[in-house]
Amino acid sequence: MPTLLSDFSTTLFAGFPSLIAIFIFAYLYLCYRKKHLFLWLFSCFAHTFRIKILAIVSLNLPSAFWQIYQFTCIISIILDLYTTNTLLKIKNKKSWLHFFFTYITFLILTSIFNLPFYTLLTISYIALSFSSTRNGYMFLKHLPKSIHAKNIAAFSFIASGLLFFILAILCIIEINQKLLLLVEVFLRILIIIGLLSVFLEKNNYDLISEKIRYQRLTENLPDTICRFHIHPNFRIDYISLAILKLTGYPPKEFYDNPHLIYSIIYHEDHHIFKVLKKQPSTFCSNHNPPKQYRIIHKSGKFIWVEQTFSPFFDDNNNIIGFESLIRDISLKRSLDKEMLHLNNMKIIGQMATEVADRVRNPLTTISGYLQLFYVKPEFEKQRSKLCLALNEIENCNKFIQQYLLLSKQKNLELTKSNLNDIIIDIQSILNTKACNLDGSRRINIYLNLTPLPDQMLDISQIKQLLINLATNAFDAMPYTGTLTIITLATPNSVILTIQDEGFGIPEEILKNIGQPFFTTKEMNSGLGLCICYNIANLHQAEINVASTPTGTTFEITFPL
């Protein structure tokens, strides 16, 4: 009977690479916990055990050991195929069950008919040939081209498959296979090198792909993602592309100059980041809400943002930096402000109804009796006091009328009108309000009216809006000045501009413009501008206010 290997030392040399691979794959599995590393570990063990069994049988030990060898071959093939599918994320097909059923059937038939061990070995070599060739093909087909180590593993598997096929033929003709088995050892070494290289390259490829995928995700988010160190020195590790839209500055400028982030924060909000640097632990509490502050866009406008902070630590558990999410909340704050305004309007409407029912009717009765006393001769000496009382009642009625304008909204009485015609219609009223009876205030009114298209407007409410804004302008110019009213048409809107030459509105007051009951004047209801904003909202118009020490400008934009 021909010998497969010359001596036991040659067999040890044949199994030595697999033993090394077992330790390498065991170490890598402990580091990475990848399923295919665990399977490769047992695959190498199975192949090593297969070679050692082959050596034992070649030393004329009982032929029953061939059954163990066949079982080891089955395990090796299953592990090789399953590991390849696991690595490449390929679904296992039912056809493989048919393959193993056929393979095991041949082995059973060979044992039943007590055929020579070379026949058993031939069947095993054919199965190993098919398995190795298939593995090499799958590596070439499914691994990315950028993983160059796949060529080493794939061609080593294919060459090993070809070698097993040659060994199967030599078994049939019972020729000594010592040299070819040494070639198998060399190919096993190449397969192990290829698998290790594929793992390292694929692991690196997966990391890069994951990084690109997350980078694309963060760059497409509307919110800005930021990671920065605060110790030992402040630096920005990463900031997403959304920062360009938020601030007007690209990420590169923040990398080059990390302190740029401080320079765009509104000066009144710097205290937040002073605390962040001195007491970072205060930002770690789960109950600590996101910080809200203002930044200055490159264009100069103010933007409200909300920022969350998630700390990361050094080896000594000290906070060295934060990962943050920065969100533009300007629209949210605007909506909150609008909701507050609407709630206030609702409350005012309810109050207006009560005032109208409980106050206006008694005032009408009192006013009627006072007018009756005023015309009677016996009250001639008290006429000045009666006149004063009637004037106060008239002021009360005007105040109630403003309340009623803010009560439950009625349907607009829209008619096709021209804004210029409405302005000209109330010009005489404005001229009267522009001058005091004693001549101490004389204000010029300048109209710059350009041709406008007709619009659907509620004429009475637009008149109320114009008179209220003009009255505020007159109050801002105690003695002299010019009130300018400008109209302008654009393709999509009509713009009404009202300018005065007063002393302007301070910033802390400007932000409360339009709030009910907010006023800086004595004996004033604080409802005039609130009514203007209400009328504008009903017409889907937008009011913008700009103020300087030389005057204030109200710009109302009506959509066409």
C-alpha cells in the first residue's frame, strides 16, 4: 500500500501553518468579536486535524481511523463554505444540503461495500476540490475591487481546488502523493495569509465606508453636529457642513480658527461658554436643558440657536470635550411669540365683551345726563367741570372701542380697492392730527405714492391701521418733523412704508412692539400697535420695524 507522507515529522510541518493560524484567529476574535473569525479558527483546527489523521493512517494504523478522517473532511468543508458566506453576507442555499447529502451517501455506500481507503479518499478530495473552488470564485465575485488581498485568497482557494482534483485522480490510479501534499501545505499557507489580509483590508474598508456613510448623514442633516476639546486647549475636531447655512462661515474657517465660534456669539450670551470652560461638569447633568443663545450670522443678522452637550472623558475620567448638536430655533421662537400673541388676543377679546356689556351702557347713560345738565341755565357755572367729565367719558368710549376691535374676529369686508386711494382719502384726517390747536406742533406730511394694482382690502380696517401708525409717528415728533408715506409695487406684493423723524425706539422696547398693553406713554392703552398687527395678520400682511436714533420705519408688505 503506497504511503501518503514519508514520516511523522513531515506531517507536523504540514500542520504547523494551521496551528499558527489557529492562534492568530483566536487573538483576532478576542479583539474584534467577529463571527467569521471564530469560524475560521475552527476551520483551521479542522484542517490541521485532517492532516494529522492522514499521517496517522499513513503509519498503518487501523483503517477505522478513515471514518474519523471523513468526518473531519465534512466539518472542514461545512466550515469553509459557511464562513465564506458569513464574511460575504451571502444567504446559505438549500442546494448545499443536497451536495452534503450526496457526499455522505457516497461515503456510506463506500463503507458498506468495504471499498479500499483510496476510494474514500477520492470522494473526499472531490468534495474538497469543489468547496475550495467555489470559495475562491465567491471571493472574486463579492469582495470590492479595492480589497486587493482577495486575489491572494481567491487564487489560493482555486489552486487548492485544482490540487485536490489532481489528488483525487492520483488516488484512483494509486500513485504516491507526497510531493503534491507538500504543495497543499504551501497553498494552505497562502490561503491563511490571504484570509488574514482580506480580514484586515475588509475591516479597514468597512471602517472607511462607515465613516463616509455617517459623514454623508451628518452633512445632510439640517442641524449642526460638532465635536470639540476644551482641555488642554480649545480645538474643534469635527463640525458638519450645516454650520455654513447657520453662520455663513464654512467648516474650514472653524478648523483654522477655533475661536471664531466665540466671536460670532452675541456678547450678552458669552457667560454660557465661560461657565462651560471653568465648570464643564455643570453641563453633564441629565436634567440640564439645552442652552439657548444668539449668534451673529456673517450677514449681520441675529439667529437664536439651541445647543445640547454630551461630554467625553480622558483616562482619569476628567471632562476634556463635548459632542454637541446645534439647532436653529429662530422660527420656533417666532412661532412661540406668535402663539403668545394669539393667546393674549383671545384674553383681550373675552375682556372686551365684558367691558362692552358692563361699562359702555352705564357710560352712555351718564353721558346723556351730563349733556342734559350742560344745556340747563342753572348749571352754567359748572359747565367747565361738566365739559371735563364729558371729555373723560369720551376717552373711556375710545378705549372701549379699541377693546372691541380686538374682540372676536369678524369676517373681513373685502372689496377691490387701491391702497393709494385709501391714503388720499384719510389725508385730511392726518393733516388735522399733525398740528396741535395751540400751534406748538407742526408736522409735514409727505406722500410718495407710486401706481399700484388693485387689491382685496377691508377699507375701514386699513384706514384704522394707517391712522394708528400715523398717530404713533406724530407722538414720536413732539414739535416738528416730517411724516413720509411711501407705496411701492413689486411683482408679488404691495409695500407700504411709514417713516418718522423722531428719536427712534430703544432695542429693549423694539422687541416688545405689538404686544397688548405694552406702552411707554402715560394715559395710553397700549393697544394701538396691537390692533395694527392684528389687521395686518387678517390681510396676511407682514410688518417689519427698523429704528435708528434719527427715526423709525414701519414697512407693511401686502401679498398680491
